[in-house]
Amino acid sequence: QVQLVESGGGLVQAGGSLRLSCAASGFTFSLYTMGWFRQAPGKEREFVTSITRSSGTTYYADSVKGRFTISVADAKNTVYLQMNSLKPEDTAIYYCAAAPGASWLPTSRDGYRYWGQGTQVTVSS
């Protein structure tokens, strides 16, 4: 069955870094755009970043541009989210997601077919 399993979350001080991982299985990884979303308490789940599989094109929300980097390791069927210069407002549950199609960059939740269970990131001030 399809699985997206996130790891790497935790507690970090403001200005610190974390790297999230998402291991995918049960579908053809190379045919899906991969993305990360996050949801803070009391807020809607919001788009963070995505990467196409055809060309490696990336797209970032303005709030994380220049601080976060998405990447993919094809040999491991894994997508990463490197988060630097973390801020308290980055505190949220982070979700990995997969959208069918290798050449587009959906920013809406509706574009994504598969979701992970989420990993908590807490940034203290």
C-alpha cells in the first residue's frame, strides 16, 4: 500500500536548523510531484514547497523562501526538507504529500493524492 513516512521533526531554538525526511513507497515515485505542507494550531494547512520530478523545478511559499530547501533522493525514494534560520512562526506539523504528474507544481491541497502522517516541528524563541 502507499506510504509516506515523515521523520526528523523536533524541538529547536530560533535560528537553528532541522532536516525533515519523507520515505515513499507503494507508488511510482518518479511520476509524482512531491511537496511539503504545514499546519499550525488553529490554522489551515498551508503549502510550503514542492518539486517536480521531470526537471527538479522547485517552488516555495514566500514565508520560507531563502530559508527552506526541498530535494529528492531517487535511489532512496525519499524527499527532504532542509529548514534553516527557523523562526517560532515555523512551528507546525509538517506533512509530506505526493501529487500525480511529474511536471507541475500544485500549491493547493486538492492537487495532492497521498499524504504522510506528519511530523511536529517546534521552534522556541
